[in-house]
Amino acid sequence: MEPQNNQRQVGDATAVDHHFETLCQVTGGVFYQYGPDSDRLSWSPQCRNMFGWTEAEMGLDSAGWWQRLHPQDRPAAPALLQDWLWRGGPDERQYRVQHRQGHYVWVADRSRPVCRADGPTVILGCLQDVTRDRQRRLQLGLAQRAIDSSINGIAMTDLDGRLTYVNDAFAKLFGVCGTEELSGRDVASFWKHSRRAMVVLRALQQQGVWCGEMIARRHDGRPLILQLSAHVVKDDHDQPAGFMASFIDISQRRRAERTLQESEEKYRLLFSCGSEAIILFDARNSRIVDANAAALALYGYSHQEFTGLSIVDLAEEPDQARVRMSQVEEGQFTHFPLVAHRKKDGTVFEVEVSLGDFRWRRRRFRAGFFRDVSERRRIERLKDEMLSAVSHEMRTPLTAILGYADFLQRSVLPADKQQEYLQVIQHQGERLKDLVDNHLNLQRLRAGFGVAHIQPVAVLPLLHGVLNVFSRAEDRGRFHIDCPAELPPLCGDENQLYRALQNLLSNAVKYSPDGGDIVLGAYEENGRAVLYVRDQGIGILPQHQEKIFDRYFRVRAEGHPISGTGLGLTLVKEIIKAHNGQIWLESTPGCGSTFFLTLDFWN
Ligand code: ADP
């Protein structure tokens, strides 16, 4: 195949050589000449700088030269040369040439055939080192691909905030099909509140960067929470040319954080506001690490003092507590129904303890739930006392009834004696009935069925009726009634009011072992009726006055024990409460007590 010589340049070869070489020197290139006919190559000395080889080492024929090429570029070289010789004309290609030190240099080989007037055609060529160019282009390409394939949404805008570029992730984030349709759109249209976008744009213009969260709007209108980092992009003259921003969808993270925060708040509330004392301690050494307000209040320590203690220090008997802790450690028990603990001020009280294990940051902790059961225990004790009091109360009248009945059956007695014993039996029977009635009444009142027949109740007859039960002939002079005749009728259940006054009067008698006057009175005050029962008995100490209406509460009388059940005043209070009334007392120990009730008039 003959080369197409007609396309080759013909000129003053020496002048061309000279110009070409000068050009190579100026541009830092390596100049070569190749004679296809002779297969001879010659190199300019710049090859030493560019490749580290001498001219001879560069290769003095094509085969020698090809040895300097990169193994990947080498196989194609002969065919390329042939092809080029055939086509003729200027040519440019890039390939790699090995440097003396082993690495490869990318070169751009620009050559053209020169037909010498005096001889054969030669090829003049110049090799330029384009390694940095290629690297830069490669890096640019990589950067572009990195941005395109980034999982974060990336957008670029001009200085007015109009989109000039967005990557696929950005389009996906906002639910748009292609990136093209977004070009030129105002970024403010992606914000839920476009005024906020203006604020950010202004901040960017002034400060050059902006980082923060934005509430965006997807194409379908759904809101999105995005983490936005934006900065100014400058041109070659260091002048602002636009903005670049990266968007990360943090909606899910925010939702998860909110849920976590809510549940944390809930548990914190449960922990800090719960009425049960909760103490958290290290399972290894029993050191207290946290305690809620109920625990601090129960034990009387500050949080700081508490966290310096061991759980064992709270027990009245620390040695026993240590045994309990080892039982917990061995998994034998997690619940202790009754344990004696000590408050900061030294008071000993009873607690019920439940323990649970948990792990936190690779450490084992225990949560202890401490319930103060002193009050429950007190009530249980009171109940026991009450039961024995009730049985004692019942036994006395029952013994009297049975004794007198037996005596009456077996003896022949004169009629007046029989009458007297029968009266005793009747009296004791009534006491028994009262006792049972008080219990049943209280239960009915507590269940809300106590006050059934509300009607006008005349006050004076009521007081007389109550008094008649008590005033025996011998102490009739002791009882007095103090009530204006014109007092309007009360509004209430007569039977229940009768029962309440009867209880107060019975107490007045019972707790006046040395006698004294007893007054049953009533008057009007502030549009309501005030009824009272006054005695000159033993009185009640101030510290007992508040508890006097509590169920089963009794003051232990020294010297002369007075039997009772601790139910009478509770019943009175419940009756008055059911009438929307109030009850209170005034009492001086050793001088007597007055119990007051307020009730509505009938109108
Ligand atoms: P009981 O009399 O059966 O013990 P109550 O409920 O009627 O029960 O009274 C409770 C306690 O209040 C009594 O134990 C007593 O100590 C005290 N108490 C009640 N009434 C009087 C009173 N008039 N004078 C002194 N103490 C009283």
C-alpha cells in the first residue's frame, strides 16, 4: 500500500525543522523526526528532561521506540502508524511513554509529514507532557460523577437563587421525575415557608455559608425536614458566581428523636412524679446512683446526700440488708414485703421493697421500688385492736344477757326482781344492737346508701327524743336542752340525725366518768342550724383532735379504761357529710368537750 503523498505538506524542510524545533523548545516539548522509508528516528535533547532517556535510548527506529511505550498502548502502535502513513496529513494522539525512573508520562503526539524537496518524506512530530491535564480531567470527571451519584441532594444556583444544576438525589428527594425540569426554578419554591428561603439567601450573600435545618415541600405537597449546608461558589476571579447546597433528609431521624424524647419524658415523669419511691443503684456495690422525688421525701435526704449512700445504709440493720442483697444477687428473692428502714432523722419505718435488674452502658443496675407500709401496718394493727374491742364489747352484753336469762329460768323470783332483770337483758340487747347497727350503718353510708328519707325534721323534738334514751331518773338533772322553740325545721334523714346525736351524747356520758352537766343545744348561724353536745368530761388533747374522726381511732385513757370501738365519731362524720354538713369540736383536756354540727334548714 502506497502512502498518499499528494496530501503531504511540501515546503522548505530546513526552515520547517527549525521552526518546529523552536516551537517545541518554547512549549517545553520533545521534537522528533521519523523517516518512514529508512525507519530512522531522531530526537531533540528535551527528551532527557521529559523522559530521562538520552536521544539514543529513546529509540532510533520504530521498533526501538515502541519499547518505550506503555504495554497497553504498544500493540496498537504499528497498525496506527501504517494507518496514519496511508491517510497522511496532520495527526494527534495521546499515549503513555515510560520514564527512565519507571513511571509513565502521558504525551500528546502532534505530527505531520513534511515532504522534502531534496529527499524522502519525513514526519515531524512534537511530544507534549499532558499527564497533569489528563489527571485534572480525570479528577474533574470523577468529581462530576461523585456529585451526580451522591446520595445527598446537591443543587447549584445562580446568585438570585435560580437552579442551574441538581443531581438525581435532589430530584428524588423532592419527588420530581427528571433533573431537567428543575432547571431555572426558584429555590424558594422548595421551602415550606418561602420567606425563610429569602432569609437564608440573604445570609448566604452576606456570610458566604449557611448551615441549618429547613422544612421543605415535596412535589406532592408532603413536608420534609432537611439538613442544609450551603456556600458561595466563586469564579476564577474570586467573584461570587452562585451557590452550592447539599441536602440531607432528616425527617425520619427527627421523628425518631421526637418519639425517643417523648418516651424519655414519659419515663422521666413516671420516675420523678410517681408517688412510689424509686431508687436506682449499682448492682455491683449497691451505691445509689439516682432517686426520685418521692424517695427523697420518704427518707428526708437531698439528692446529693442520697447519691453518696449505699442502699444498705438505708436499712435499720445494715448487716441484714447485706444478707438480703446477696439473696437478690443469687436470684432467690426480688420482693421483701416488710423491711425496717431508717430516715435521715433516725425515724424507723416499715417498707415493702421490690427490686428489678437492668443493664445500662454495660453495667448492671437495680431499680428498687419502696412503699411505705407503716400506715397500712398501723391500720392493720388498729383493725386487730378493733376486732378484739368489738368482740370484747359484744361479750359484755352477751354475758349479761345469757347470765340473767339463765338465772331467770332457774330461779323463782318476785315479780319486781324479774322485771329488773328483764330490763337489764333488754338494755344489754340494745347495746349489742347499737354496736352491730353502727358497723352496718357505716358500711351503708360509705357505699352511698345511707341518707334515704330527707324530710323536715323539727329540732326540739329531735333533741328531746335523743335525751330521753339517756336520762335515767337518778341523773335527770344533769342533762339540759338549749334550743329556741322557733328554730325552723332541719332538712335531713331523721333516723340518721337521731343516730348521730345519740352517738355524741353517748360519748359525752361515757367520757365524763366523774359526772358533770351535759348540754344538747341548737342555734342559727349564717342561715344554717348549728347543733351541739357539750360535756364537762375528760376532754381531748389537741394532738388527738384531728384524728378523732378517723375510723378505729381511740385515745387510750390512762387510769380508767373506757371501752369502745372507735367507730362512733366516724359514723357521725359520715352522716353529717351525707347531709352536706360540717362537724368540728372544741375541747380542753380536763374541762370537757363540745361537738358542733351544721345542717341546712328545710325551705
Ligand atoms: P369510741 O367511743 O367507741 O372509742 P368514738 O369514735 O365515738 O369511739 O370516739 C373516738 C375517740 O374519741 C374515743 O376513743 C375517745 O377517746 C374520744 N372521744 C369521743 N368523744 C369524746 C368526748 N366527748 N370526750 C372525750 N373524748 C371523746
